[in-house]
Amino acid sequence: MGRKSTYARYGPRTIDIDILTFNELKIDSDLLQLPHPKIFERNFVLAPLAEISPDFIIKDKYILDYISQCKFKEKVVKIKCFQ
């Protein structure tokens, strides 16, 4: 994108796109890892993904089963938007 690197971990960036998964594609390169290497650790990612795709399979389990068996420290609370 032509940006100059002022890399600070978790700091501001010009653009930051996290591709979580794409079909069944598995990639492990210096530029891209699919599925995202930390998708399995982040309840704030898994919970919304489970809502839009409850049949999604992660680590050979349905995502809802995977979430219920994990002991996540953070809680995800769904808020109701204006209708």
C-alpha cells in the first residue's frame, strides 16, 4: 500500500485487515496464514462468527461446540441495535 513502516504491536496502522478464513483454504507463508493463527484464541471473533455461521467447523468441531468447551477469559455480550 506504499505505507512507511512505523510498526508498533497493536498500535495504529494505515490499514490492518485480518482475514479469518476462506473456505477450506490453508496457507502458511510469511505474508498470510489461513485460517488466522489466533482465531481459536479469541472469543470476540468466534462468537460473532458462530452467530452468522453456526455450522462453521473449526478444529474438526462445530464452532458452537468448540466455544462451549473452551474456557475463554473474556466474555462476549451481544448488544441489541436499533431496529
